[in-house]
Amino acid sequence: MFKRIYAPKTYLGDEKRCVEPLPNSLFGWLPALLRMPQEDLIRTSGFDAYFFARYIYVHGLFFLSSFVLLAIILFPIYTVDGKGESYGKKGLDLLTFGNISPRHSSRYVAPLVLAYIFIGAFLYLLHAEMKNFVEKRQALLRSPAYQSRASATTILVTGIPKAYMSQDVLLRIFNQFPGEVRHIWLNRNLEDLPDKADERTKFVEKLETIECKLIKAALKEEAKRQKNGNTNVRSTENAEDLVDSYIPEKKRPTMKIGPIPVLSSLCFGKKVDTITYCKETISQLNTDIERAKLTPQNYAVLNSAFIQFNQQIAAHMAVQSVAASVPLAMTPRHIDVKPENIVWSNLKLTYYERKLRQLAIFAATTALIVFWAIPVAFVGLLSNLTYLTDKLTFLRFIYDLPTTILGLITGLLPTVLLAVLMALLPVVLTLFAKISGIPTTDAIDRYVQGSYFVFQVIHAFLVVTISSSVASVVVAIIQNPPSAATILAANIPTASNFFLSFLALQGLSVASGLLLQIVSLILFYLLGKVFDNTPRKRWKRYFTLSSLNWGEVFPIFTNFVVITLVYSIIAPLMLLISGLAFGLFYVAYLYTMFYVSDFPNDTGGLAFSRAIYQSFTGIYLMEILLAGLFFLSQNESGSQSAIPEGVLMCVLIAVTIGVQFTMTSSFDPLTYYLPVDAEEFSRMEMSSLSQTAVPKTVINVLNSSRATDSTDAVSNINAAVNERYDNTMENAYLHPVMRDPKPIIWIAQDNLGIAVNEVRRTRASGLDILMSTEGARFNEKKNIEVDGPPPDYVEKMTKMSF
């Protein structure tokens, strides 16, 4: 019944990306889902989805397996003969590092040794995952399907000096690379032309809405007349007369126009017929835009250009070379720029304009981080409100509240408020990224991923941890300020209680929300019936599947990883809760990515590599916090009792820095660029598989740094590549307003013949406007049905199946 909501990818979209339905039994779907190969996500959803699922899977598995070891050793050390209630420790606080009694300072050796083992294992996991990622990433870059994309052989060059802004000069410069240049597109200042195209789109939508609304009103009037026994009044082929016979002229839609759009539309404008005015406006805009397409040379060139090469390796060499003798000229350069992901308005910026914007946005982001701490700190205080009531008596009215409400205020409410606060940030950060001058939506997503992660760590973790810890000991600190550091060190582990409930709630709420698809149900069945009043809107609602924005999704889970890592030794129970939550995340997202969401914009897993390096943040914070706790630990006499442990943790910090530096220098070049030996390496691989005379020792050496997973031979990469433009299209990197055809007004057919006559009348009017009823109709219930895409829809290289 709800197949469109819960399993649209079983029958909608590209046939190569469709999946088989899951069993209909109540519990049979889960084993069947988990048996589906992870690698198949590459075919059905792309590399980004595959690596996101892998990120959740490997971390969840690692946390659960680590919990077994750490809990067996650390729980007895923390709980047996610990501080207990005499130090204010109770409940889950007894299972934390802070419960070690000063009488047993020798026990600090155990968390130190386990920290070395745990961190060493996690670093090995990150290294192995990056090796696996680089192998698949390079397989993608070498695949024939990827190389056939326009973006694979094209670079965007910005900051080009005015003297170089001609095809001849750029051709001479870049023709030095292998295979030479195929196309050069100079970006031009199209002035008000993009605004005209946007205005035309709005009028097209308005006209389609008005036409369909008018036809539906006529159908209802005809049904009323038939119900009353009146005869059908159709007696003319003139559409206007036919409409007038059902809708009197005084009831036809009108609008007010004038020089000041807002004021004119409200009261000061001239009243005109909406349909007539929309048609005339669209016609004029069509004429203006089509005339401009014939003379692109009339528009001044900007300081950027797209350059396409005949060979993929040339594009990768060009983007890494020193391109100009003038400082800061012809930089930055971008590769793998998809035509549909270009932010054209940002191509106008000069190098210095872009830098000024970046500085302004950096300042704005910094200010946002500072002021965002206020509401987040309030959330942290709520989580430990009961600690404050011990000495701040005016807060004791809280105990008069029912137990259930008190639990909601101190447990559930803070986590909900924190989730709401964090959900608002990506919208602001995306706006900041666009204003800063970033030229592609892919780069904007990566900017949001980086900045949103910083926000998550600072506010959803550090500020909450500090505020929660301060809340629990604020009275003690006020009474004895010089001991603030020691007091905080002893009570920071208590902040883990908040994150235990936070991760548990996130696991349950996120998983249930994804599986139930409540928002999609509301949007599709409720809002769809109210707002989908044209064939285009109806088609878009039904055939456009939901997607995930990796710049917003990944930071949430990297922050969960950071939180888990920081508290893994201090409060090992965090590993169990986090592992179970990640298990729920994995099931929910695996189902969503296989059966519900589509991913037309795939970056080849670039978000995954950034998430891997962001996981190092959790290791560093864990090491710093443990080192601080060791240095501040005291024995019965009040002297420091774990200085050697603190020093060894500092040594581990240095080791971690070395590991990250090694990984970055080893894997980053292979993450973004195609190596010079790519073709030869592929040839050797094929020869080895075919058991030819190629020496296997060479292959073994080249493969020595690669993952050895039996599923590493990716056979479905070609199906994962999904782009509208190939590298033979000469108009791929023209501005959309210069490239796209004229829009076609799409209205639905009706049994009265109003739509058909409206199309005929529009064609005979002499206006520069196209109209069609193809594939759309009103059914007997006067609802719109569609059989396929709009008549002006530009199909992708891989046709959609309807």
C-alpha cells in the first residue's frame, strides 16, 4: 500500500539501480537486509552511500568488541572499594574513572595500558579503512564509465589574468599536457540574463498552476450541471469561449502589475488577466533569452574558464601544476566539477573578492561558535540540574514536580534541545559557504562537513561536558576556587551520564524516524494532495526520491565517534551504548539507502576520507583528557600519584600525530588525483588476472599496501557512475541559461477539451511560447495523473524507468 514511501527503489528510477523487494513478513525483512552485500550499495546508491554505511558498521563493531575487553578489566577496578557515596558517587558514576579511590592510586596503570591497546587498535582500523578506500577510489577513477564523464576530464581555472582570457592563449598554455585540449569554455558576465531565466521559471509555474486550477473548476462545474440534469454546453472550438461558459469572466484569475512589484501587487497596480499576462511575459522572456544565445560574444568575459582535455591524466596534471608565472594567478583550480553542481554566481568573483568574503565568513563563523555556546551551555546545565539543588536552595522547587516530569527535564529535554540546536546549524553554514564564494555544491558540502563537525565537537560535546561537570561541582568550586582543576578532574567523568542518554535517544529516534518515514508520509499523502496542483509538481513529488546531504549527516556520526572515544576508558559503558546505537543506525541507514533514497550527486566517497581524519579528534581529546586526569590524580596524602601515566599519555599523543601525518602524506594524493602509472597499473592487474607473462612479483609489490578483502574487486562501478553530461558534449559547461531549451508549459488533458484547445489557441497566437498536454490528464475524480516526465525534461544518460 505504501510502496512509494517504503520501497520506491524497487520499481522507480534507473533500472540498473533498482533492488529486489524484501520479504513481507514481520521480521523476515531484517535478516534479508543484513544479508545484502555492502558492496551492492555502490551499484544502487553510489560510493558515498557505501562508505557511509561502512563508516557506521566498522565503528559500531569496533566499539562493541572493545567493550567486552575493557568492561571485564575496568569495571572491577573502578567499582571495587571505590570512592562510593562518601565522595558523592552513586549510580552509573560508580562505573567511571572518577570512582577510583585515592587509597588505590596504583590502579591507574590499568586504564593506561588499556588506553594504549585501545588506541593502537583504533589507529590500525583507521589505517586499514583508508587503504580500502583508496583502492576503491582509484578503481573508480580508472573505470571507463567514470572517464566518459565530462567532469573527469575537465578543470575549472579561476583567477585568470585578463591578458590570458582568450581561447587562443589558454589553448597554447594547456595544450602542453598529454592529449591536448578538447574544449575551452570562457565564463562570461551574462548580466541580467540569469535573473530573466529565474523570472521565466516562476511565471511558467504560475501559468501552469492557474491553467490547471481553471480546468479543474470547469470540470467541477460540468459535474454539477450533469448532476442537476443540465445538458453539456460544449458547442465551440474556441477555448476562451469554452472556459467562459463554465467560468464567467468576472471570476477568471487576475493580478495587479506595476513598477514596484510588492506594492503594485497589493493595491497600486493595474489589474490584468493572469493567464494573458503570464503568456505575454513568458513569450517576451523567451525572445530575449533566445536572442542572447545567438550572440554570447556580446557579453564580457570573467576571470575563469572550464578547460576539457582529451585525456583524463592531463586534467589531473593540469590541476596540480604551477600554471602561471604571476603570483596568485590561475588559482585555485578545481577538478571533477559536474556541470549541474556549479554555483555560477560565484564564478564572477576575483581572487581578492573571494579572499575578503572568506575572511568575513570566518569571522562570522567564529562569532557564531562563541554565541552558540550560550544556549548549548544551558542544555548542559539542565542535564545536571539536580546537583545544583543541594546548595542552591531556591531551585529545590524542582523536587515538587512529579518524578516523571523531573526525569524528562533532566534527561530527555536536554537531549531533544541539543538535537534541535544542532539541526539549525547546517542551514546557516550552507549559506555561509555560498556567500564565501565556493564555486561548486560538492565543495560547499565539504565545507559544511568540516565546519559542522567543529560545531558538533565544541558545542555538542566540549561545552556540554564542561558545563555539565561545572554544574555538578559549582558549589565546591565556589567554596574552594584554588582546587577547581582537581575538583573538575574528579567530576568530568560524571558528564558521561548525559552522553549515555544522548546516544541512546539518538539511536532509537534516528533509527525509528528513518524506518517509519513519518515526514515522507506527511509530505507525500497530505501535502501532496494539497499543493500538487499541476502535472509538473505531481511528477516531481512521485518520481523524485529523497536524498541525504553528506555534509550534514557525516558530522553527526563523527561527533558520536568522538564522544565514544573520549569516554571509552573513562566510562566503558559508553562503548556498549554507542555500539548498540551504531547498530541501529546501520540497519536504518542501510534500509534507507537500499530502498528509499536516491543519490544522483556522488563524489566518490570524499566525505568518508574527511570523516576518517576527523575521527582523530576523538583520539586526541581522549589522550589529552586522560593525561590531565592522570596528572591531577591524588593519593591519600594529597600528592600527585599518576605522573608517569600522564607522561606516557603525552608520548602516545606524539605517536598519534606521527600516525596521522603518515596516513595523510600516503593517502591524500591518491584520494584526489589519478597517478601517472594508472594505465600501466591497470594493465598489470588485468595481465595478472589473465595469468599472462607479467611478473607476479611486480603485482605483489604494488599490491602490498592495498586491502585484501575478497570483495575488493569492484564489478559494479560503472553502474554507480551517474552523470547527465559526457565528455563529447560541446555545451556541457555553458551557463544553463545559454544551454537549456525553452520551457514547455505542461497542463493536463480533460474530457471537456479545454486543455487541448488551450494548446491549439496558444500555438496560433504567435507568441514565443510552447505548451503541451503530453502524458498528463485529469481522472474521473478530477485529480491529475501523469505517465512520464515533463515534455521539456532533459533525461540523464541512464534513462529513468517509469
